[in-house]
Amino acid sequence: MDGRRRVDNFRGPYELTEETPVYVISVAAQLSGLHPQTLRQYDRLGLVSPDRTAGRGRRYSARDIELLRQVQQLSQDEGINLAGIKRIIELENQVAALQSRVAELEAALDGAAAAMRQREAAVHASYRRDLVPYQEVQQTSALVVWRPKRQQQD
């Protein structure tokens, strides 16, 4: 894992998102408060992997800058080593992917439930209205005798 969460939603050729790689390494270093060599080291370790230009130059996005700040905070303030930080980033990415998958499955489940309700309503609408529900008759000890009427002969 390279510590990035990619969102592939292109808005237009000239619209910038937080995923758009626009910052060269010197600007990214200033924005994150780190030395450019530290950014190169994080790239080698796979903590933050910026996009590359055709000439192999690094280009950082706003999300990359945010991730660099997070790595710095975990390293300096929390005392977590770089291997631990890499694992934290990987787990955060897995959690985000799983949350996205759960949302997809919930949407699919909602769609299936709605389709089932529609089919159920269609079945109920197709019932014959001339049929009446059967109700059990309470049993009694009364005896009923039925005799058919005889036809009279002329």
C-alpha cells in the first residue's frame, strides 16, 4: 500500500481536487513542515507515494500534504516508528475500503428489498377477488340431515 486513497471522479480537465498532484517537492516540503529529503525517504518507504511526471519528478496533492502532516505528527508527537506508521496508514486505508464496500452492500440490499416489496405487491394485486378466505367452523354436537328434494313427476 502506498498510503493513498484514490478517488477516480474526474470533474473536468481544469478543475482541481484534493487528489490533483500539483505541488513539487520543495513546495510540499514547505507546506508539510518537513525537509525535502524526508519526503524522499517517506516515498522510498512507501508511506507517501506522490504521482510522477513524465520526467520522474514528484508531484504531491493536497491529500499527500495532509498525509505527510499526519506521518510527522505520529512520528514526533506520538513516538511511533515509521514501520508502525506505515501499518496504521494501511489499516486506515483498509477501513475506508471496507466502509465503502459496506455502503455499496447496504445500497444493494435496499434495492433488493424494494424490488421484493414491489413483487410482493404485484402478487397481492393478482389475487382473485371472488375467492373468500376459509374460516374454520366451530364443531358442535348438532346433527344435520339433508335430503334432496324429489322432483315431481307429471
